[in-house]
Amino acid sequence: MSWGTELWDQFDNLEKHTQWGIDVLEKYIKFVKERTEIELSYAKQLRNLSKKYQPKKNSKEEEEYRYTSTKAFLATLNEMNDYAGQHEVISENMTSLITGELTRYVQELKQERKSHFHDGRKAQQHIETCWKQLEASKRRFERDCKEADRAQQYFEKMDADINVTKADVEKARQQAQLRHQMAEDSKAEYCSTLQKFNSEQHDHYYTHIPNIFQKIQEMEERRIVRIGESMKTFADVDRQVIPIIGKCLDEITKAAESIDHKNDSQMVIEAFKSGFEPPGDVDFEDFTQPMKRTVSESSLSNSRGDGKSEPKFGGKSKGKLWPFIKKNKPPPPPPASASPSAVPNGPQSPKQQKEPLSHRFNEFMTSKPKIHCFRSLKRGLSLKLITLNTQVWSLIEGAGPEDFSNLPPEQRRKKLQQKVDELNKDIQKEMDQRDALTKMKDVYIKNPQMGDPASVDHRLAELGQNIEKLRLEVQKFEGWLAEVEGRLPMRTEQARRQSGLYEAQNTSAVNSCAQDRESSPDGSYTEEQSQETEMKVPATDFDDEFDDEEPLPTIGTCKALYTFEGQNEGTISVAEGEMLYVIEEDKGDGWTRIRRNEDEEGYVPTSYVEVYLDKNAKDVYKSLQKISE
């Protein structure tokens, strides 16, 4: 099956068909190009969507992303960003592997097609020229034959006429002979031209045209194969990113499965718990007895010695007393006196401790120390509840004193613990820089040509001063933290370990809430609060905290590319090909901290090892810390 033999007379149709094939190829290129534009636009819209819902840095919205549900949403946004990246990869691969390659191929195809059809037209023009020469020779032979026939007839006429002279007859005979000779010459030329044309025509239709059409056929077949390969590449480009897209979707599913409603509920408690005790019951005031106020011990004894149990108000009145029950807000403590001197013989309460925070709340709650009737009591408590709730929220969200004494106990403990952790991170960062400079100085000492050892002394002195200042700050906040933790009702071992205080706290006996109030025989209510017990925390040495730190978690593995002899302090020797654990990344100083076992760890040059970090290791470690808390 060859176009040269089967389609020898379809030159014009082949020309149209090959042009149609190129048009189809260009149409497919345009299709792929529009597909890449759609992929880019889709990826851009996905990235903008992910960026739109990302939390803003250093904002309140960022703090909300500590819950598991919001963390899962944040992971979904990040995975959608990666998902958009895969669509960008599709667009880039299609542009380079299909659009660019086919565009260059189309240009080459047009040039090749143009060359083949030019040769075909040239062959056609040659055979047409040969045909014209044959026709001219044929016409000339025909004309000469006719002329010779007329000359012969004229000679015969002259020869038969007796009146014509002999000379005229001879002249007519010579003219007839000449015409016959010219006819013979034209015949010979016509025969030669005819043979030549037949030869040229045979070569044209059996050699030249088949060769040209065969080349055109091969060109067209290559075009068809090329467009098929491009369509296969079109599918392969999509198929290559399917595993990564599937991984993104798996990560979204994994993030959704990691949502823990119980943990989120516990985090709400940790975020908003004030640490105050709920208010006690309001005593019934018997208005049938004379209104007399007394704070003496005898009146309290007489009142209790009567053996009468005072009825309490029901849930209805209590619901009116606390207007924040619907919002599930913790109610503030009951009103208390400004100082324990108001009740000389009253028992001491272990609930709170004399400190700036409690003193501030005591002053607020005792702005009106005497309430003379139950109606005034309700009005006063409701007003104080509204004002206290507003102040607590404003104090939690806003800035305050350095020791956070303006916050409730639980919120103050969290802020202090957070501050201590931040300072410890700063200390660790400064110590890492100091260790790196110390190692650099040792290298300079051993190799003076690399640098001057004295050039880093000034920076080392600055780092030492910074570390000392940070340690003093930590000690200060540790003291405040220990002061707060000593008064909280419950403390977990993890919280004690984070604060660095392992000494046992002094505990005091807990008295009943009834001893915090005294009533007169007439049933009137007196608001007083006893002296708070002081809980002392033994002083601890700050440096012991670093000795008792738990070992750093592994964040990946590494393979030693070369043998390293760790001769300096803080380094570790490794052998080529050895696998070890990574516990600290390179922080820009060229050293990576690794561990061989529980007792062997140290630094090695980053260029000597190939690190395989587990990107989820740090997040898992932080999550375990929060769960243990």
C-alpha cells in the first residue's frame, strides 16, 4: 500500500489532506495550551483560597488554631496549597512536553511538506514541458506532410500539362522532392521526441511521483504517530501527579481523623479557667427579728446554738442572682472584705494567698463592704458580677504588669509558664550560638590561616552576658510561677516539671466555707474574709533545671557520608556509612546535633552527614507534651 502507486493522479487531494493534518495538529496544540491556562488559573484560585483562610500572624485568630478541629482545617489549607502546586506541575509539564515540542514539530513539518510538494510540482512541470515538445513536433510533422502532399500534386499537374515548359516541370519536381525530405525529417524528429516523452512519462509516473508521494506518506504517518504520542503524554502528565494528589487527600483525611472533641473541650477549660471557687449559698435573713449587726463570736455561737436550720433560697432566685449561667461562664467568688482585720477571730482560708492578684480582686469585691438587706445584696452582687466578668476578659486579652498579677490565678499561671518557656528557648538559642562560636574559635586556634581566634571573643562575651540576663529573668518568673502554683487547688506533675520546681509545697488545712462567714442572731448577713495563709516555695538553683532536662526527642535520622574524628568538646566521632539519630537541626552554624544511643550524643559537621528529617516529629512531640499536661 503506497500513495505513489495508488494515488499517482491525486496530487492536489494529497496536498489538501496534508494541510488538513497540520491544521488538526495546530488545533490540538491550541487545546493543550488552553488546558494549561485553565490549570494555572485553577491553581492560582486554590492558592488564593488557601491564603485567604490562613490565620494572620501575631493575631488572635492565630491563637484559635491550637484546637484540633482548627488544626485539621489548617492542615487542609496547607494540603490544598500542595494540591494547587500539583496542578501547576501539570501545566508546566504539558507546556514543555506537549505544547513546546509540537510547536517545533509543526514548523519542521511545514518545511518538509513544502519541500516535497515543490519537488512534485517541479516533476509535473517537467512532464508538461515534454508533452508540449511532443505536441509541437507532431504538429510540425503533420504540417510538413501536408506540404509535401500538395507539392507532389502540383508536380503531377505541371507534368501532365503540355503547355508548361520543361523548366517549370523540373522546378515543380524539385519542390516536391524538397517537401518530401522535410516531411521525412519532421517524421524522424517526431519519432525521437515521442520516444523521449514516453521515457520521461514512464519515469514520472513510476519513479519520481511515487518517490515523492512515498515521502509525503511517511511524513503524514509520522504526524499521526506524533499526535498519538502527545495524547498519551497528556494522560501520563495527569497520571504522574495522581499519587501526590492522593497523598494530599489522605493527609486531609488523616487531619480530619485527628480531631479530638474531648481534647478541644479540655483546652477550652485551660484557656478560660480563672481558678476561683464558685460562690457559696446566700443565707436567709429573718426580717421578723430586729435588724442588728454584730461580728462577735458570741452572736455566731448563740445563733448556731438555737439549733435552727436556716432555709436556703431555691434555684429560681439563684438563677436570677447569676446572670451568666446561660453562657456557661464561671461565676466570680463571693464578696469579701478588704483585709482579715475585719474579723479578728475568723479562721484563715487556704483558698487564696496574699498576693497582688488576690489583693486586687479583694479590693474590687470589697468596694462596698456592708450590704444591709437582701435586696441590696442581690443588686450589689449582680453589679459586681457584670463588672468583674468584663474586667477579667479585658485583663486576659490586654497588656498588664510584668508578673501578670492582673489576671486570675489559672490564667496567670499559664502566662507565666509561657513566658518561662520562651525565655528558656531564648537561652537555648544563645547557648547554641555560643557553642558554635566556641567551636569556630577552636578551629581558628588549630588552623590560624582560617581566621583570628580573638575576633570572636567580643561576641562570646556578649552572648555570655545575654545568657546571664536571661537566666535572671527566668529565675524571676520561676519565682512568680512557684508562688501561683502553690495556691492552685490541683497541679499536675507535668506542670511542676515544666516550671523546674520539684520541691514539695507546704499545705495547710482546708476549712469549711461556713467558717468564712458569720451571722447574727437576727439572721443578717455579714461579708468578711479571713487572712489567707502564706505558702512558701523553697528557692532552687536555676542551673539545676538544665541538669534535670529530659533528653531531646529525635526528629529524624542521618547517614555519615565521611568519617569524622570528634576530638573537640561537644563533638562525636562517626564512621562512614553509620546510621544515627538527629536531635537538632543545623541552625546556620554548620553543625548538626546527633545521637548514637542514650549516653552518646554530640555535634558533627552538617556536610559530613545526609539528613532525613521527619517533618511530623516536632509536631508529634509538641502534641504529646500538651496531652501529658
